[in-house]
Amino acid sequence: MIKRLIAVLAVAAIFGNVYAARAATPLRPINISYQPTNYWALPFVLATKKGWWQKVGLQPKFSTFPAGAPQVAAAASGSWDVGGMGSVPAVLGAARYGILTIGITNDESATNALMVNGSKAAEYEKNPQAMKGQRILLTANSTGEYAVVACLKKYGLTESDVTPVDMGQAQILSALSGGSANLGALWAPNTYTFEEKLHGKLLCSGRDAGAMIPGSLVARAAYAKEHPDMVARFLAVYEHSIRWEKAHPAEAQKELVEADKEGGTEISPASAKAEMDLRPIYDLSQQLKIMSGSPSSVDRWFAGIIAFMKGKGSLQTVPKPQEFITAKYMKMVQDDPKLRAFANSSSD
């Protein structure tokens, strides 16, 4: 009995030393940028709340932005390493600062939309040409503007037929609710706020107009070149979060309501459900599928965005999708047994 007890204690001591050694291993810092209260940002919140970053040896530091343009500008100073943003600013970042698109956060085609005050909805629905000459509030160089241009094209109009006014999302909501404007480009969850609390109406979404609007997982090219393993770990955590969301939809909706509230935007449980229903998200195998081929599905989606930005003169240098979209780091996750297992797991 004594010998057996000694043996058990010896084994326990060995495992204890292993765990102590792991605990003593310093976590590696990584700077992550994103825009809070976006559905695609939920994986960052979940990973932090549930300690998933630490499971792959990362210690994240976050920087948040109200929209993509200032987020892209911050990349010039190297203040962040990886993150998420809309596809329009991702193209802008690729052209100006060598930002890579390393994955897709979600399909947000249905939640970037041209919105209208309820009192004018019937008029514009009956006769979209009535928008000609009207002001449309929008956030310049954003997925919201891309959706508006697609919707105008659907109605036989162009951006030159209306008067675009550049504003942040909060300012657009305020102007629409105050009645100083009737038309504005919003993205979720602002679309839900406008519909539920301010009696606004969705006139046309990017999906309605046939525009595919993906969100981008991004990395600074210099950082990715120097630390490819860190980028792969970041992606493994994100994809683990995606798996968890898909396996626990009811809990994910509650977490989204809470996360948006902490970010300063209150949404209803119905809106949280709409986010999950309207915005497809991609697990590791799906990411690899949409990023494979030449051109890949992702390449084709971005080709439309590049054409839009070139047409409005936002790009001095016009990048090709294959120059900044890469599946390299997703493949690194797939090729690493431990990262692949973690990315494909849906456990807490």
C-alpha cells in the first residue's frame, strides 16, 4: 500500500511540474484592433471572457475604433498587429499600408443598408427615383457606402444623382432621428436601433442589391512576415469562437446583447437573433473553401469592392485581390495538429 501511494504521489508530482512549467511560460503579447458592437467582434469578446487566448499562448491588448478609416490610419504607426474590419477599409488598408486580408469575419451583405425615415418610406418604396437630388448620410469609404451605391444602381441611380454627406454612424442616427435628414447608410446593430426605437425602415440592403459584402480578418504585412505563428494562433482562437457560437446559438445571442450593451449600444434579443440569422460566419473548413482557387470566391467578392473604390477615386494605387488576400495563415492552422484541434473544437 505504501509503495502504491508513493507511486501515485510521484505521478502527481510529475504532472504538477508539467502544469507548473506551462503556467510559468510567459504569454506572448499581440495587439488586436476591432470595432465594438459589431457581430463579427463577438469572438474577440468571447475569447477574452472565456480565456481562450491563453490556451494558445497569447496575451491580447485591444484597440477599438468607431469605423474602418481611423482603424486603417492607425496601422501606419504599427499600433496594432491583427484584427477585424470591413472589406472596404481592408482594401484601402491594402493599397496604403500593406494590410493583408487573412480570413473573412462574416457575410454582412444583409446588414449594411440604405435606411429611410418611416414617414418617407412609402414614397421612396413606390418611386425610388424620388431620391434624386436628396441628401444621403453615409460613412465614407465604408461597407455602408458600398451598399448605398449598389442600391442606387438597382434603382437606376448613381452616387452623383444624390448628395452624399460624410458622417459617423452615431451622427447619422442622430440626424435621422431628429428629422434633419431622411436617408442614411447604416450597418448593424445601428440598423436595428433605427428600426426598433426610431421607427425607421430598411429600404435596401447590399444583399437586396446583389452586392456581396464580406468582413475581413486582417494583419499588418510586416507583422505577419515576422510572426506568422502568432497570426495562426490568432486565427485559431477566432475560429474556435466561431465553432462555439454555432454550437451554442442561444447563449451566443445572450452574449451578443451583453457585449453590445458594454460597447454602448443596446439591442433586443430579437435583434441579436437577427444578427446570427442574417450574417453567415465561417468555420475553419469553410474559410479554406472560400479562399481556395484562383480566383477564389473571396477574390471575386473583393474584385467588386475594388471596382467600386476605383470608380469613386478612393484608390491611388489599385491592388489586385491576390496581392493582399492570402490563405497562408488559415492553412497554417489547418496544418498544425494542436491549432487545428482547437479551432475545430466548440467547447468552453
